[in-house]
Amino acid sequence: MPADQKQQDESEFEAEVLRISRALFAPENEFQGSTYIGTAERDGVFIGPDSVTIVECTVSRRKDKAEKDGRKLHEACVAMARQHPFKSVKGFFVTRDEPTADQRTVIKTLGQPLVACSFAQLRSQLVDSLRYLELRASYPFGSAREPSSGDYGDLKPYVAVDPVDSGSAEPFPIGRVARQVADGRSVLLYGDYGAGKSMFLRELYQHLAKAHRKDPFRPFPILLNLRDHQGQVYPVEALERHARAIGFPAPPQLVRAWRSGDVTLILDGFDEIATPGWIGKTSAMRDIRRRSVELVRRFCQESRASTSVVLAGRAHFFDSESEMRTALGAHSNSLFLMAGEPTEEQAKKILHAYGWHDALPEWLPSRPLLLSYLGASSDLQDSIEGTLGRSAGEGWDMMLDRIAEREASMEMGVDGFTVRKVLERLATQVRHSADGLGPISQEELTSVFQSVCGYAPDEGSYQLLQRLPGLGAMDSVDGSRRFVDVSLADAARAGDVVNCILEPNTDSPLLEMTGTVACLDEVGVDVAAVRLERESSASSGGAYSSANTLQSRGVSDAVVADITRVAVRLWPGSTPRNSISLHEIELRTFSLAADANSYDWLRFQDCIIQELDFTDHDGYALPHFYGCLIGQMTGVAGWPALQTDRFVDCEVGQFDAQMSTAKGILALTTTPMNKVLLTILKKIYAQRGTGRKESALSRGLDAKHRELVPEAVQRLTTAGLITSARSSGTRIYLPVRGMASRVRRILQAPQSSADSVLER
């Protein structure tokens, strides 16, 4: 080692020994350190109210160095004992590594009050960091738990999903964040529910703990779950409670280590600390939120400038990033990171850990938590038919339950059923808005909670409302919120629709909906159908009767349309006793069912339909359309293919290309297998993520082509273009995430396509 590097290492070691010694022996006077006793310089002299401590430190492992420093240390102790006769005197000979046997013998021979010790031993007097790391490993890390069991110890292998810089969108892998933290930089990590923040912090903690075990000169990490510190505002109290919670025997040691700058502080869940004294005042939300994070702000303010403080929580708890930074007291040079979304490959790795080895259905959510919920579901795998997935309706219904249970576990007194009802009611409430997603005022949050629970929210319930999953800040001035996950909002909206179908004469917020409101999308219809299928009292007659009853009471035709579409999804062969007319509604899509007998009973008047899907139409009577604006006709190439008397004064923006329709595909000059492959792709990818029943894949094909369907399905599955699922015992086939553009290229030029899935 070069001489200048060796000298630098020795200087850094001496400085670290003095820092620890000040924290241990002179916390009230941090300016004490090296000084002269007589004419000889001593590395460190610390005079306290009742004691005098003298320190000599060395990186040398030589015996003669111990003899020389030991004599100096002994002489200094004798001199200080004469100078301070009423104080105890102690001398420490501190080595960077464990003292050699010769060095210990030399110091022991010199006798009291000298002690030979390593730096790690000296530091353990301040805090036994290795003992802390050992105990902390057996305590939960925020919300990082195995979804199926709630176990926080036996977790699946971590799949790295890199957060991104909030300003530049530059990805920050865990190793890079760990290096930033090791250099003393603070970090604020924020994101929506289920983005993997706690898992990321757990991994960061393990990186830092490993580095500390390897090099005791590095700070060691302390990670607090802020939900454990409800009502606390003082850091000292929080650290001592944390120590007792994990079983650490000396809570004051953690306080001393933090005060001395010997730790990296990680605070998980700044949105999970209830505000004492909240009494329903929604007019001062910003002040209430600021007071709720008082503990976090004090930690930031009272930590040493060299201490890295890592914070994590839900961004939408605050109205804006500016409010978040100010309220938390985050350091100005902090690294601000947004939790990222997994790539396709990362999503596959998450599900592979649970035994999923098929392609990913297009409807699957991207959040790591929701992927884990699906993966951990007990009936994800079918032991007879191999690994199968779920339909969109079954998947989202299950995830809503899991999300609600997870939120309820953070708040005593509110169960998962109630949390889900609040989400469902809020999703219904925003159907009045232009996009069906918001805004939701703070007063509406409170009133919805009260209407569901029968009482006003208390402090803990208020926290739950501020961080409800799927809601984000909409307006930083009035503190309003909105749904940021379209699929979650649509799935939640299905709850009140189901209740209306089952009990149309009971009070429901849908009864108050008149005029223009948002309709359910395909996910919502699928969720409602799944839930009704489990109800023995549900029937097509009851559903259509509910639709007629609600329409007669002046309820919006959008709600009537929801019930009608759910009934058609569940009972396609049934027809209502009375005709149903829908006026001035807007539908994103309307798909004709493969198993329908007739739609002669259904009328659309002055409606906007973005996509009218005829892919499964099998010659039965169509609905009646009067003065409707239709954006896309899928599955037909023009008016000649339709029952034109069913369309009066209607405008159509675009028809399918002739070669993309079922008839057009069958007329192509290509192999029978290619025709079947193209037909199946057209049917599955025409429907927005909810897939097609197995029986629908053969419709429109003659006997010769139908025989090829099983082989074609196998071929498409092997190529990763479709995947299978089970919905109430029926096999369905779903589009694969990320494959829509490939399929679109195949269908747009089927005869010239060189795609490997087609026969040559």
C-alpha cells in the first residue's frame, strides 16, 4: 500500500475511534478529543462528570507498538488520576482489527485501568449493532409479507423492480441506491399501493446490513415500520419502542447510535401514522397531514447532517410532491424516487416463483403486489390440466378482497369487507364525473365512509381514507382525489350493480343516479358476472326485472345498460319478458354473445358506442340502433354483411378490413390451418382482455376447419400468443400481454406475413 494511502487510512481510523469515543464518554461535550498531557500528545482524552477516559488507537498489529502506546496510556492514566482524584479513570488501547495475543498480553501486564479491545468491541459499547441486525431480521419489514399466508419471514425471492428518479425518470437499481445511501445521501421513495416499496426497503436494508457486517466502520441500518408508532412525535420514544418491539435489550443504545450519526435510518410508511385529535375537520387537511408526519419531520431535522434518512410511503397521501417534501422535512439534496412498474420479464419472474409458467394474460395488473396476490391464490394451479390462470373478473374480484384485507390489517376496527364497500361506493360516486374517475372531495370521502359504516371516521379511519388504494391526488388546492387505476375503479363499480340486481328495491346510491353517468367497462361487467354466478338467487329473469324496475324509477340508462350487459354475459340464451331501450349512453364496447338466440328485444337510441363487436355473431337477430354513433364495427366489413333494417340514421366511423373478418379470412388463399389460426387470433384479440370461451372459437367454421381448432390453439399457446384460464369451470382463452402489436401485424397482412406461427 502506498505511504500516503496508509497514512490516510490511519487518519480515518483515528477519526472514527474519536467519534465513537465522544458519543460514549463525552456526549455533552463533543469538542473533546486529542490533547496533551504534559508534553505528550494523546489520541483522545474525554473528561466527563464522573469519569476520565483516555484512548490510544492504532492500525498496527505489532507487539512493540502495543508496548510503546501501552506505556504512554498507563502514564496518562496515572497523571489524570492525580489530577481528578474523585473520578474513575480508564484507558483503552483500540486496534482496528482484533488485538493479537501478544498485544493483549502487553496491555494486561501493564495492569489496571488499561483495556485492549478492537474497534468493533469499542463500538459495541455504544450500540451492539450486530445484535440489532440479528434481532431485526426476525421482525416484519413494513407490508412485505407472503400474500397467501401473511408470513413476513418466508418470502419469495426478491424480483428487482427499479424505481426511477422523479425528475429524469432515470432508473435506480438497488445497488446504486445503496451506494448513494452509503455516501450519506437521503432518499424519498414514493408510489401507489402494491408498488413494492416495503420489499425494496427490505432489500436495501439487507444490502446495508451486509456492508456493515463486512466493514464495521460503515453505519448500520435501523428500519422502523411507522405504523408501529401511532401517536408518537418524538424520535427517542420511537427508537426505544422499536427496540422493545424487536427484543433489543438496550433501547438507549439505539438512541445513542442515532445521535452519534452511526446509523442509516429507514422509515417505512409515512402515510400510516394516525393524527391524534382529528375530529372530522376536512377544511384543514394539509395541516392535519403535516401534523400526522411530525415524527418523520423531527427525525429528518434532528438527525446529523451526515446521516442518511430513507423515507417511503404513498405519494397520493399528499396533494402534491411539493407538499410531501415540505411536510416530511426531506433534505433538499435527497434523491426522490418513484416506485417503478415491472417489465414483462420481471412480472414473469414474480409469477414463476408461485408456479406460473404460462404467458401473461393481457388483463393482468402490473403492480408487484397484485401479481403476488394472483400467484399466491390457492387455486391458481389445476393439478389435472396443468397451470391455468383466471379470467379478468375472477382475478379482479379476488384482488379487491385481498387489497381490502391488506388495508384493514393496518387499521384496527375496520375489516376488509368494510374497506371494499368504501372503495365500491367511491367508485359508484365518481360515475357522475366526465371520465368516471373523479374528483372525490375530502367531504365525499368522509360522507361515503359514514354511509357505509354508520359512523364518522376516527383518527385511524381518516388515515385509511387518505391512503385508499387506487386513489391519487387530483387537485393540490382542495385536496381532492381520483381513481388512478382504471381497471380497479371499474372492478369496484361492479359491487353496487350486483347489489341492485339482487335487491332492486333496497336503498342504493345507484337509485340516485339520473342523467349521464359512466357505464361499466368490460372488467366491471366480468366482475359483476363472476359475483352473481356465486349467488343461488341470481337469475336472468331477476336481472332483467331489476333493469325494468330501475328504468321505471328514472334511474340512468347507464345503470340499466350495466345490468343488461351482465345478464347477457351470464345468460346469453335468455331474453327478457319486456323490451329494453337504452337512450343517450356511451359505451366503450358492446360485444354480441356467441350463445345468444336473439337481440330483438334490445334497442339503442342516440347512443355512442366506441366499438361494436360482431366477431361472435352467428346469424341471430341484431339489436335495434336508432341515431347511434358507432366508432368501429369489428368483425364485419360493411353494411352488406349486416341486417341493415336494424340501423336507422346511424353513423359508423370504420368497418373491419374485408380480409380481417371471419368470412374474409376463410376466403383467403392460404392453408386451412392458417385460416383457423387467423380466425382464433381475431376473436381473442377483438375482445378487450376478457377473452373468449372455448366453444366460441369454432363458431363460424365448417366441419373441416373445426377439426383443426385444438391443434391451432396448441400452436398459438406454444408461440405465446394466447393463454388459457378458467372462469366458473369454463375454459376461456385470453390475449397475452405485449403481443397485441404482433397479432395486429399478422391480421393486417395475413398472406404476406412471415410470422413463425403461420404455416409456410
